[in-house]
Amino acid sequence: MLNDQKVSFSGIQPSGNLTIGNYLGALKNFAEYTESYKCFYCIVDEHAITVRQVPADLRRRSYEMMALYMACGLDPEKATLYVQSHVPAHAELAWILNCFTGFGELSRMTQFKDKSQKHADNINAGLFTYPALMAADILLYQTDIVPVGIDQKQHVELTRDIATRFNQLYPGTFTIPEPIIKKTGMKIMSLADPTKKMSKSDENPNAVVYILDDKDTVIRKFKRAVTDSETCVRMGEGKDGINNLISIYSCFTGKTAEEIEREFDGRGYGEFKLAVGEACADSLDPVREEFARILADKAYLEAMMKKGADEAAYYARKTITKVRRKLGFVQI
Ligand code: AQP
């Protein structure tokens, strides 16, 4: 907690074009905390390099994400929007927290297991210690809440364990954060294989709907979405494709699953898929327009990045100074 105001922190990697999974599970929810919390929303480029990135793409996507944060309703006057590598305290605290994180704890992280399978030629130490950097991101700002999708729950829980352990040794250092995971949209699945999470680094572009896809592309992708051999639009076990489409439609329209089942009673999958595509494309239309407008002004984006980095560094410095003192590092 900073000066009695509660803190919300979250981050997204600029490791690909953002998907509606990133949007519904995280980004869309960020703005609702800006009135009552001090918010820090970060573009976590240091996390992104745990997987090989093309430098020009990483740079371009960092600008794009800054524009997208704003296009999704985040006002840089109300929330601190910044790039992780602009605030060196993240890397500094990550090193310290590495020394308070168990090898066994890191070995149990599902993301590490998944990503080391996916990138078998590059299982680097950064991929393994990624959760310690994420703990640093969160703990630097004395964060109370972390709005994320369900896939990040395990990392936030580890952050809590690390913070609790640190506080036992050095009382009063960190606020213990809570993950905030919305029930609808917490895990949007791939359209090509609805048993798998929709992921921005998926190689099959038809598996993923990007926030910036145009309307025709969005509708085409939903039309092709894998479903099952039934025709009735209803939630059920083994109906992963339809369950996923119902939850996407619910997120974009605010309707409950029961309302959706009633709305499509007696109508086939084709009609339902079209409605999901239209609801998604229509909701994202204003985001796309705003994004294009903001992205065109590079000087403004850079000024906002600088402003965000300065603000974040100010708060991060307070925590890092406290941590250094508690650890016994000499202050000069
Ligand atoms: N499919 C999803 N459904 C709901 N939420 C999701 N998130 C990601 N995918 C889904 C949430 O988006 C936020 C940012 O994620 P990230 O960039 O840190 O990386 P990630 O979780 O590993 O997401 P991706 O898209 O799968 O990225 P890549 O392909 O680079 O690994 C998080 O809050 C996450 O929960």
C-alpha cells in the first residue's frame, strides 16, 4: 500500500500481437481499477527475452503495446504505464529475490514446463527464474491486487510465498498481493484446439483472434472455430469449443451462459459463430481506431513512456532502498 492508497499492478509481454485472451483475461479489466487504486501497468520486455525475440519486432511491439494500453481505456494521467526495462529496479530486486526462491519451487511452475517443451533448443536460466522477476515486478510497488488470467495464478501464489518468507526474515518489507481473476474470460481457449489456451505466440494464426484483426478476419476465424458434432448451443462436458465460444460471447455482450443458450435455442452453430464474431469485432472496433490514432504519434508515446518510467522508478526506489537496508547492504 502506497500512502494509504491500494495498489494494482499487472504486466503483459510484448512477445507477439495481443490476443482476445490477453484482452479478456487481463487488459480489459485493468482500467476498472484506475479510479480507486494507484495502478502500475507494465510492458514486460525483460520477461519477453526469456524466449528469443527479433530486436526490431520487440521494439515495435513495445510501442504498440503502449498505444494499446491507452486505446483500451488506460489514461496515462491516472495509471502509471511504462516499459519494464526502463526501470532497472525490477532487475535489481529480481536478483535479490532469486536468493530467496527455491529451486524446487521454480521447477514446479507449469509455465516453465510448457515453455521449456516448446523451446527445447533454448531452456535458459531466465526462463527458469522468470517467476522471481515477476515477484520483483509486483513487490516493488507494494502491490495489493494483480489482475491476471488464470494461467498466471501459480506465479502470483509463488510471489506471495516469496514475500511472506522475506517478511519473516525482514519484517514489514513487502505487502502480500492477491491475484484478481475474473470468472468469465479467465482462460480463453484456442479456436483450433479448444483444449489449449489461446496464446499470442501460437504459430497457427487461425487459432488466435488478435485484438487488432479487422472485422472480416475476426468473423472468418470464428466461422472456422473447432466445435463438436452436436448442433445445440449449450455448455457441457466435452464441448470445449462451444464452452469457449459461449464464454467469449458472454465477455463481449455481458450476457450469462443461460441467456445465451436461450438466445440460440433452435438455431445452429453457424448462426452462433457469426454472432460471436460480430460481437467481438464490434466491441474491438473503437479500440482499433483509437490504437491507430495514438500509434501515429510516436513523440507522444515516447513522452508517456518516459513519464511512466519516472513515476514507476520513484516508487520502486523506495522499496529497493528499504530492501537493501534490511539486507545489510552498505548505503553510500
Ligand atoms: N488465453 C488467455 N485467456 C485469458 N487470459 C490470458 N492471458 C494470456 N492468455 C490468456 C493473460 O494475459 C496476461 C498477459 O500474459 P503474458 O503476456 O504475460 O503472457 P502469457 O500469460 O504467457 O500469455 P500468452 O498470450 O500465452 O503469451 P506467450 O505466447 O508469449 O506466452 C496475463 O495476465 C495472462 O494471464
